[in-house]
Amino acid sequence: MGLVGEVLLLPFAPVRGSAWVIRQLVQEAERIYYDPSAIRTELSRLEEQLEAGEITEEEFDRMEDELLDRLEVAMRGNVETDDGTTR
């Protein structure tokens, strides 16, 4: 895209900039969400909550399954990004 295209798209610069910021935030949130060490920490906390009687066995099983699913995705490295690629 040349100079003319850039000039014509200049009024949309704030929208394009906002879209970029949103993409960056989503990517960072996904990186944190699928971080194996963070998931393992959450599993440890979950076990502590069960031992302390703060959650029931059913709640523990449900949350543990969700965390293990996330860990499996993280370990495979199949996190899909906005542009349809996987990382």
C-alpha cells in the first residue's frame, strides 16, 4: 500500500491501533491461560482447597478436568491465534 493508500486510511488509524492493542491483549491472556506452570500452580491450589474442605469432591473433579484439558492443550502447543494459525 503506497502513500495514497496510507493517506486515505489515515482517518481509520485509531481503529487500526485499537484493533492491534486488542490483539496483543488477547495473545497475552492466552499465553498466561495456557502457561503450564500457571496451570500446575492452579492444580496445587485446587488440591489445597479440597483438603481444607473449601470445595466438594465434585467441584474438585470438575475443575481438575478443566485444568488438565488446558494443560494438555498447552503441552501440545495447539493454541489457535486470531489469524487462524496455531502456536
